[in-house]
Amino acid sequence: KKFELMRGFMEAAMPAIDWYLHKFEGALFAWLWLKDLPITDLELYKEIKKEHVFAVPGSFFFPGADAKWKHRGECMRISLTASDDEIKAGVAAIARVAARLYKVPQSVARSATG
């Protein structure tokens, strides 16, 4: 249920950004992949942290992977254990940061909260 809730919020908030959401069966987290992320996942972590949202940079989960493999630095692991309202607010914050990074015009960027 939480995964589908998060997916719905993301579809509403980030229609102009190429993103993918993956979930492993029984997992308490989802993987967000922001394709062609213009900064590293560590930099993204710092930017969304400024919005009071915490997610784990995906590169920590690819030890030994080829550093040239771009995908390893474009993912974030996001907890699905938060309340529905917290997930909605977190997605809205991630969407604001992503819109700035991808330079999405305000007229195209949407908010998951309204």
C-alpha cells in the first residue's frame, strides 16, 4: 500500500522528470532512480536533507561496482515506514529539489501536496 501511495504522489509531483521507482517484495523501502541526475547521489542527499527529508544515497549499496557505472550514483533508498502524510511531504520535497536540479519550469513542476 505505501509503495503505491508513494508512486501516486511521485506521478503527480514529478511528471516532467524521468524517474523510476522500484520495490523488492516484502521490503520496507523503495528505490528511486532519477535518470541522468545532474549531481551525485551524495549531493542529492544533502539537498533533500535541507528540506528535512532523509534518504540513503544508493551508491552505498554498490560496493565494488564500476565507478563509471552512472546508475549507481542516480539512486536513493527511501523508507516506506513513514505515515502517509510524511511520505506525501517527503515526495513534495524531493520533487522541489528535482525540479531545481533538472531546471523544470515552474509551470510544469507540480506539488504532491496540491
